Amino acid sequence: MDTTLCADCGGRYASTGVDVASIVQQAFQVLLRNPRALAALAAGGIVFGLATLPLNLALARAQEQAATQPFAALFSMFPAWVGLVLAGAVYSAVVYSIFIRFLGDALEGRERPVGELVREGLGRVLPMLGLNILLAIALGIGFMLCFVPGIFLLVALALAIPAVVLQPVGPIEALSLSWERTDGHRWNIFFLVLISGAIFMCLAIFSGLVSLITRALGTVGMVVGTVMSQVITTPGIALFLSIFVILFLQLSGRWMPGNESR
């Protein structure tokens, strides 16, 4: 499905600036207007958390064993860790693709049945998975070389995730498109990364404290902690995605505040 509204929309409507406060406000507004989507995202996170709970339990047991049997613990830890990484990569690709497709529709004033929305999102899972791998490599190298190059790449490539779903393009094209669209706006995008990252980190720290407290209750506590953790961190993930979907659409000339039905 072609999501481009017209042949020269980008040239006629693309935003020439990035208003940090306005974009953050708009991100909160779109989430408040769509509480069911936020609830669905949290429900998906809870299902994923409970499904991977056996791997987390195995990892916790291996960590306890490490104090007395480090080598045996390492062999026990590795399969669980690999399983969590792979499951997390696939889950995030699926969820990000569907939720970004939903945000694009909500902002551009497009309505479609839930089944079609999910199908459109799932159609971008493999490109999203490939993009996540490329981003992990690029950002990993950037942060290993020096903190500043890593931050620069994070900012310059921030629009690749919405681009791979909403443009839609492949992983390499999404990275190139993000580099192009962020040019001239990177300081303001840096502040958006900082704000959304700070909000997510605060929620993650609170979630970690809850998990630490509930873990003392054993397996039941870990189940409760998993559910509460997903409920706490979901708004941070949703806000991060909303901010960069809005930014991508504005810089692409496909959406402006108060003009959702254009």
C-alpha cells in the first residue's frame, strides 16, 4: 500500500524546523487519544514477559550458581541469555511494526480494520528485524569507539525505525533516509532523544525496583513483577515511538499539527 499522500507533499508541506516541546506534547496527546492501543501494547508486553519467564528463571538460577560454580553457571546461563535476546528481537520487530503502522494511520487520519492494520504491520517485520540488527552493529561500534560518535549515530539514524514501516523501505534505505531527513535538525533531535530516554529510564528504574521487591516472593513474585514491569514501562516505549513517528511524518511533509485528515 502506497502511504505517500501526493507526489510533491514532501516539498510543499515538510517542516523546516523541529519544535521539541510541541512534538513531545503531540506525542502525549496522540497516546491519550488512543488508550486502547496503549492497553494492547501493554497486554502484548505482559504476554511476552510471561512467555519468557522460564528463561528469566533459568538465568536467575544460573546467576545464583555463579557464586559457587562459575563455569557451570556460565554454561547454564548462555542458552537462556541467547533465548531471551532472540525472543526480544523478534518480539520488538513485531510490536514496533504494528504500533508504528497504527500511529501513522492515527496521525494521517486513516482508518482501517484491525486485521488489515495487523497484516500491514506484520508485512514490515522482516525489514524491521534487519534494521534492528544494522542499528545494533552501527551503534555498538559507535559507542565502543567513543561515546560522542555513538550519540551522533543514534540521533542521525533515529528516523530509520518509523521510515522502514511508513515509507516503506528496506533497512539500508531507511538508514539513508534518516540520515538525510535529520540533517539540519540534529541538535533538536538530540534533545528529543534525551527527553524520551530520560522518561523511559525513570520508568525502567521504578520497574526494576518493583521487580527486585517482588522477586523475594519467589516464582509468584516474579510473575507479579513481570506483569507490573510491563505495565510500568509500556508508556515509555509508546512515547518514544510516538515522538519519532511524529518527527518523521513532519519532516516528510505528511502531517502537521491540527491537520490529521489532510
